[in-house]
Amino acid sequence: MATFLVRNSNPLQGSIRINGSKNAALPILAASILAENGQVVLSSIPDLTDVRFLCEILQGIGCTVAMHADGKVTVDASRITNHITPYDLASRMRGSFLVMGPMLARMGICRISLPGGCPIGSRPVDLHMKGLRALGAKVTQGYGYIEVRAKKLIGNKIYLDFPSVGATENILMAAVRAAGETVIENAAVEPEVVDLANFLCAMGADITGAGTDSITIQGVSALHGAQHTVIPDRIEAGSFMAAAAITRGHITLSHVLPAHVSPVSAKLREMGVDVREEADQITLDATRKFHAVDIKTLPFPGFPTDMQAQLMALLSLTEGTSIIVETIFENRFMHAPELQRMGAHIKVEGRTAVIEGVRSLSGAPVRATDLRAGAALVLAGLAAKGDTEISDIHHIERGYADFAGRLRSLGADIHRID
Ligand code: EPZ
């Protein structure tokens, strides 16, 4: 199995172009199922294992999918034949669950294995099911599969007990073809939800309020192909900012939307890191001393849970005591024991972690337990004394394209060992 070999690195310097967003690309690829005629042409799709898995799932249900080297992906969904997603793919990636809403709207039926993905919590899908039932779907579960059926979808008012990103997206992709009006209350407001809504409108959907906690959809009779460029990845941007900060470096990020990264930029500024924003650029200068802060993860525009592990690594080497409260997932501190193996002083109690900054970490063999935990270990390895070998890097490669190569372009000493 491939590993990352990470060594103590000089302060990162230079500029990096941010890729398209994984968490926008996945629902938008799933939404392509709704295009009954005409081709979908997507740009800025990141080359990630999760994206490739989803493209295989689309092919498995009869779509013609072509992935090009320049980040362009074309999908022709005019001849969908199958409503069952292949177990071996769907079970490996939670994002595959996003085909449920569009398949239900397009075919009236969808059978999918219960979602897999990162082991960061139980990851239930009750809110997805609540929404699809409200639109008239019959939901049955058994033998590791969930099946939803509906001869016709009827618009309804749906209240989400939690502003779930995936549930908002699945319900949105079903409601665009439901007869009449649907209102999603307490909807997720993440930028990736807005990007999906913009793509659906380009396909002929009628959606207002995306980006607010109340989204209104007027059902339409059919959707057609469209062109769309996916937004930049705010979590990849934040991860490179944290990599520059932990090495006390100075970097510029291009092809980024600063407003989407603002919760992370604000927290880094609170620490004393210099973060400057321009149109589609962010410059970070961490060459001066900075200090500990407290973090509480919240739905957007709060501090993103997907940046919690990376900031824990940074705070492990920041003078002072920091407290992190993880409010989104019940088990998202699995990077803490791995960081402790490198000498970090972290105490975890339930959803709260207390970090005492230390002067140095020491390289060690560690394991990536999930996508963002793996990224945190790479960051720690860049600043630790000695070598850090990270195993199970397939988790990392689900969400970061050529992570080692792109960090090396900023001066990092990191190599992928096959
Ligand atoms: C999306 O996951 C992202 N994934 C996650 O990013 C991200 O951490 C998460 O949103 C929160 O921002 C993609 O977009 C592909 P949720 P999702 O539904 O949709 C509970 C990464 O690192 N919940 O908003 O699965 C759930 O258990 C990944 O890129 C229910 O209780 O997240 C969790 O505690 C990790 N019932 C909370 O809501 C449901 O039906 C947030 O989940 C659905 C969710």
C-alpha cells in the first residue's frame, strides 16, 4: 500500500492554484442524471478517487461519461437503463448516496447500498429519507440496501431537523421534478449547495433562496443538459493555508473565492497570521509569531468541520492552550491519537479537545484514519523533526489531487512511496 514520506520542511513559499471543489463536484455529477436530453459539460472537476467512483456509478446506470485531463467531464444521461447502483462502488463512498434524489425524480425508483465513506460518525440518512418521503416516495430498507419508489413526486414543505448538506442536496435534486411547490426549511447554506442550485437552474430548474435557510422549488416537467464550472475547493484552500502556517511560510493561493474561506481566514487572523484577500486570491504570511485560539465547528458560515483536524495539527505547535469543540460529527477526533504519537499534548473529552501547544513534534509512523485527519498528519509531518511515514493515504487521495506534488511545488519535503 502506498504511503507518504514527510520530512521537516522549510517554510512553504510560492503560489498554488486551487482545484475545483470535491463537495460541489459530487452532487453536480449526480444531478447530471436529470438531463433527459442534451449533454452536460462540467469544468474544473478535480481528479479524485471519489469523483472517479461517482463517474463509474453513473456509467453503471447507463450514462455515457468522459473524463478529460483538463478537468472537463461530459455526461450524457439520455439513455439511463438501470436503477441499482453497483454495491462495490456505492458502499465505498458516502457521496454515492447523492444519486438517490435525481434517480428517484428521473426513473421513479432507486436502490442503493447504505452509504459508506469516512468513519467519522454514524452518518445516518434519516433526514434524506424524511425529505423524499414528504415528496411522496415509499422507502424500504433491507439486506444493506435502501430503495425509494414513487410513481409521481408531489411538492411539499419539508423541515430539516439539522441543516444537513447531503439531505438538502438530495431533496433539492428530487424536488426539481416534483409537481408544484417544495419549500425546504432549515436548509444547509454551504457554498456547495448554492453551486448545485445554480447548475440545476442552468438545466431548467426553478429554484429560489439557495444559500439561505429556506429554499423554494417550483417543479418542472423535464431538465436538459447544460454547461457549468464548479466552484473552487474552500477546504483544499484552507488546508494549504494551514500547511503554510504550520511551516511559518508565506504563500499565495489563486483561483479561490475568499468569501467561501472567510471562517478559516478569520480564525487564522485571530491567531496572528497575516491573511490578505483580493478578487480570487488569498495571500498568507505566517512568518511572525502567532498564538493559540479556541474553535467551535458549525454549519456555514461557521468554522467548517472539514478544517478542524488541520487546525488541530497547527494548534499542536502553537504556544498556548486551545480548545476545539466539534459540534457536527460525533467522532471526528481520530487524528488526535496519531498526533499524540508525534508528541502533541491533546486531551479529548467527548466532543471537546484541549490542545497544549508544544515546541516541537517528532516524526513517527502514523495512519490516516479519514480524509481530513490524513491531511492533518501531512501538515504535522512538514513541521515535525525527523521522518513521518503516513499509511492508508487512500483516504487522503479521496479529497486532494496530487497532494504531495503540489505541496512540493511550495517547497515541502514530501514524497508518495508506492
Ligand atoms: C457533507 O457531508 C460533506 N461531504 C462533508 O465533507 C462535510 O463534513 C459535511 O457535509 C458537513 O459540512 C460532501 O459534501 C460529499 P451532513 P454530509 O449531512 O452531507 C447528521 C469531507 O471531508 N445527519 O451535513 O454527509 C450527520 O450525522 C467530507 O469532504 C443526520 O443526522 O454531512 C452529521 O452529524 C466529510 N441525518 C451532520 O448531520 C441525516 O440524514 C452533518 O451531516 C444526515 C446527516
